[in-house]
Amino acid sequence: MAAAREALAAYGHAIRLRPDYAEAYNNRGNVRSNLGQFEDALADYDRAIQLKPELVDAYINRSHAEAALQQYDGALEDLGSAIRLAPDSLIAFLNRGLLMAELGRYEDAIADLDRAVGLEPAFVKTYYIRGCIRATLKRGREAIADFERVIGLDPECAEAYNSRGAALAESGQYEAAAADYGQAIRLKPEYAAAYNNRGIAQAKLGRHGSAIDDFDEAIRLEPERPEPYYNRGHARERRGEYEEAIADYDQAILRKADDVEAIRNRAIVKAILGRTAEARAEINTVMEIAAKGR
């Protein structure tokens, strides 16, 4: 915070000395944006662009502040302006692709990321983002190809192994997925999501004991996430450990009160144990949640 205050003071001084210094306004806007002062940042970017309409960075930076304020039309317009001024701007295409994806305009996002790849074929981040979008669109083969390109360029990228594992699991290739999750964990031993994902793959392969070990570790690393509790409960249910399964579903529901799957599964286990009144109450809760979601 002290460094930010010093930077603001320095840019303010530069502006007082040279009121027409567009770059100083742009840089002060960046400091304000990093501090979450987006309205003030916009004012600085506006002034920078007024003074120097060809300052590409100011359009890109202003788009970030606008997106943070949910002014998406303005953000897209600014990124379009940046691209018109600098058709070879990797960052402008990358940022517009990210914003398009955030807005659910996935095909437009992919088109922008394709352009970014053409501009800088060795830029790892572009392939990773495009792979994630393709995975969202259930284009598993294309997503896997993107993650493989990331791994080829950066073999130490744990996130790429984890994401490729998810794409492989989506296509039913659970052994290969488990191997990728394992590699992600070797590269990043505190990677809770990779443990959770490997646990899911292990469970799909019928290795419920190994799955529980992975869920244990995911919970140790991120004890407030509901998913590993739910997944461990499901694995314990499959092993006939019904009381332990209920305890895990309890923990999942404690962290996510409207977790319909956890409530439904807990009802099933309670019914198996002969606790029919409780099971019936759980099913009623599921129906109430479903009715609210309509």
C-alpha cells in the first residue's frame, strides 16, 4: 500500500509538471486500478486518451477498469479500438478473448484467441485459455490438443496437466486422467483441486480406497470446499461405510446448504439404514430447493 501511495504521488507530481503527459495519466490509472479505484482509474485513462488518442495501452487498460465495473460494452469498444490501432497487439486480442468468454460468447472468444496464437505461437497462456473454453464447449479433442501444446511449451505447468486430465475424464479415459492429475500433484504438491479430481477418477475406476485418500488430502489442503466432502461421502457410500458417508454429506451441506446431490445422497443412505422419516424429510428438502430454482 505504501508503494502504491508513493507511485500515485510520483505520477501526480509528473502531471503537475507536465499536464499534457498522457503516459503519466495512463500509469496513474494503472495504480488506481490495481487498488480497486476503478472510477478514478477511468478518469485517468479518459484523460490519457484525450491527450494521446493513439495510446494503445490506455484503451486496453481502460477496458480492464470498465469490465471490473461491468461496463462491458465500453470494454469491448476499447479493445476494438486498441486492435484497430495495433492489429498485432497480442494483449488486446487475448484480453478481448477473455472478456468474450466471460460474457458467454465462446465462439468470438476462440476467434480472438486464434488471432493471438497467430501473432505469438509460443505464448503459453493463449493455448491454456483456449483449451479451457473448448473444454467448456465439450470439444474434448481440441481442448486436449491445446493443453498438450501448453505442456510442450511449459512441461512444468501443473494446471495444464490438471486441465488435460479433466478433458480426458470427460471422455471416459480415467486411467489417463488419473496419470495427469498425478503429474499435476508432483509438480504442485499442494494442488487441492488435482487431489480431488484424481479421487474422482480413482472412484470411477472402482478404487474407492485410493479415492478416499485423495479426498482426505484435498480436504486437508482446502477444508472449506464442499466438493471433496461430497466426493468422499460418495466413495464411502460405495464401500458400505454409511455412517461415515452421512458425516461427509453433513460437512458438504454445511458448506453449501443447497447442495441437492448431497442432500439426496444423504437421504438414500438414511433410507438404507432404516431411518425412513429422516430420509423422507431430506427428499422434501430437495423438492423445495428444486421448486425455488424454477
